[in-house]
Amino acid sequence: MAFGYTNSKGNTYYLHAKGKMFFFSKEIKEGALDAVPAGYNVVEMKTGMPVLKKAESAAAPAPANTESAGS
């Protein structure tokens, strides 16, 4: 079963892949995916079209301390 996303307007789009390119379509076609690829999230544009966005890492590295002690 292809991964489907229903937007705020009530339209359902199905996730597909062609090589390294991901896209949504209103119809299930060749290349339909069963799940969102690891490291990606589905977000909705202002127009209602869903797109994949790289997920932000849960724990961002702490900034390095540039101050030197005892100067």
C-alpha cells in the first residue's frame, strides 16, 4: 500500500520515488513508496501540496566554548 497524505483541503497525495527524487501524486503510479524515507518529514506548502523535508536532528551539538580560562 502506497503512503498517502491527506492535506488540509481534503486531497490525498501518494508518495513516489524516481531514483533519488521524491514526489507526491494524486494517483498511485509506478515507484510508489510504502513509507516516508528515514530522515524526512512531510510538510504542507501554503498551496496544500505536500513535500518532503529533511528532518532536523533531535540533538544539535553544543557550540564550542571559545573563551580561554586564566587569561
